[in-house]
Amino acid sequence: MVQTSGWTALRAQGRRAAAASGGRQPSGTRHPLVAVAMVLPLACVLVVVFGGWEAVMTQASSVVGMLGR
């Protein structure tokens, strides 16, 4: 029971903090445009390092062939 009441207190504290910050609780997800902005630089580096667009198209056609389309 002691452990359960500790978790309850932590949840209540989180709700109070969310109410103080405008009522929004963090959902753990980010906006799709933010995700694209984070991934795009790495994708560009990988395209340059691993052979460019031709390699991507070769892999994509291989996957399509394995799927039977």
C-alpha cells in the first residue's frame, strides 16, 4: 500500500504542474514536421555516404519485387 500511495502522489503532482502550465499535459508525441526536420539532415548524410539516390531506388525495387508487385 505504501508504494501505491507514492505513485498516486506523483500523479497528483504531475496534474498540478500541468494545470499550472496552461492545462496541457505532454503526450509524448511530436508534430510530424518536427520529426521530418530532425530526420532530414541525417537522411541527406546517408544519401551522400551510401551512394545517392540510385542506391535508394535499387533497394526500393528489391523490396517491391520481394512483395510480389
